[in-house]
Amino acid sequence: MEVREWVEARLYESEDAVIQDALRHLLRARPEARIQLAVHRYQTADISLAKAASLAGVSWAQMRDILLEKGIQIRLGPASPEEARREVRAVRDYLKHRS
């Protein structure tokens, strides 16, 4: 089965939509993969600890512990006011989805 067949069958509007939906389901089915992706992004994409926690679907403290267990240096504090605002939004989003 190919991605384009899902579009041709009118189940999705685009191949990108098929892939995005498949990835969402995969990450729900494999929470350890979601955590590993968040760890990778924390290391390579310069995202905040709060954003990594949100992506992983864990609390800030859990994400901190995961990173420390993997020997990854924690970056403390936002580097700019914009980063601080992004961290606040990430925490609010996380809390909104948990309630």
C-alpha cells in the first residue's frame, strides 16, 4: 500500500496529511519514541526544556530527569525574552492538554 492510494481513495486531502496522521498514531502507540524524539530535538534544535517536555508528553521535572539520566547537560533559563514567552506557552499548552 502506498501513501498516494490513501489520497486517491479520498481518505485524505494530500500525501502530507496521510504522513502526518500516520506519525501521530505512531507516536501515540510508541511513547518511548516520542520521548526519544524530544530528547533529540532538545539536543539538536535548541528547544527549551519546557518545549521538550511538551513534545514528549511528560512533565518538566520528568523531562529534566530523562535528560540527566542520558547524561545530557540541562540548559537553565531562557536565553531571551522571546524564549521565555515560548516556554510559558509550552507549559500552558501542556497543562491545558493534561486537564
